[in-house]
Amino acid sequence: MSIRAAAWLLLALTGCKADAPQSTFPRADRDVASIVSDSFSTEDARDRLGEAEAVIAFAGIKPGMSVADIGAGEGYYTVRLSRVVGGKGRVLAQDIVPETRDRLAIRVQREGLDNVAVRLGLSDDPKLPTASFDRIFLVHMYHEVEQPYAFLWHLRDGLKPGGLVVVVDARRPVRQHGMPPELLTCEFASVGLTKLRDQALAGSDAYMVLYAATEARPAPGAIKPCAAART
């Protein structure tokens, strides 16, 4: 590992604020999809559809940016984001499954991605260093989040001023590994994250959304959960 990569890893492991008591967050009254591998199709197949290229362009990723790939899985987006942000950029790849994190770390080392750090997060807290990221990616994973209000409350801490959260999900019920767009936006709004724009992802039932922290973050106990939605 290079000195520059080691410095980035140290930054990724520090700078987090103290946790809020988890019991103070409301629970979501909706289904939660089971965690599955991100290898639902081969990377070549996804590239032929232009998935990552479309999402990265939609998100406005540029060389030199710092980005986080939450629920990174086997690294499809991690690897491609690493190439786009370049040597002066940084990628933090996070997963909550230790074995998945370990496999991704091996891939990152094997492919010589010195601008990528890999770390383990929690299901209700991605453990991001404060005010560190221009973009935070949640790709085909938000429907697996069991405690969305705690998760999003902690996640928005990782945004730099002007930073954005990038969500990719499918227009399907949660139990079918999707997220109804209206429910997604409601849950984000509950912690002060506002939808800026959205766009369909060609060739699938997926969509992309950008969110910004435009409102004050409420105290955990003051969060108003979305209406019951068994989807």
C-alpha cells in the first residue's frame, strides 16, 4: 500500500461524530428486503446496458472528487468510481457483511486501486467520516436498510457542504427488492434530505435520484416517520 493510500485509509477510519442513542430513532413501518449479492447480473452485462456510465454522469462525478459507495458489495461501482475520480480523488467502499468487505478489499488490492479504502459499517450507521464526501452512493441497496431513519440521520453527516446523496433503486415493492419513489423521498425528507431531481435508468425498471441536505437535521426523537407502507 502506498503512503497516499495509507493516509486515505486513516482518514476513512477517523472523524466520525459520537453516536446518537439508537433507541431514540423511530422504526420504519414497511417491509425490508433481505440482503443479496450485488452480482444479480454480470458486470459485463451491466456495462453493456451502460448502467454505471449513466449513473456516474447523472451524479456529476468529476476527477478529484471524494465519494462513498455504501453497500458496495463486490465492487462494481467502487472500481468504476475509482477510475473516474482518478489519482487525486478518493473512494470509500463500505459494506456491513464482513466476508463481502474482505473480498472487496482483496479485489481493490489486486487491481491496485490506491485511491480506494474499504471498511465495515453497521446496518443503522455507515460510519462515515464527517463532512468528507462530495457524493454518497446508495445503489440497489436502500430497500435492505432495516432502520432507515437512523441510517440516513448518520449518513448525512458524511456529506461535504454542497454534497449529494445518489440513490439507484427499482420501481418495485420493497419485498421484491425495490423502493417506491414516493416512499423513498418521504424517508429522506424526514431527516432533512430534499430531492433535487430524478431520472429513469434506461433498459430497466430502475431510477436514479439526487438528494441534498437542505433542511436542518432533526433530533432523533423528533423524526416523523412516514405513513405505514407494507410494500
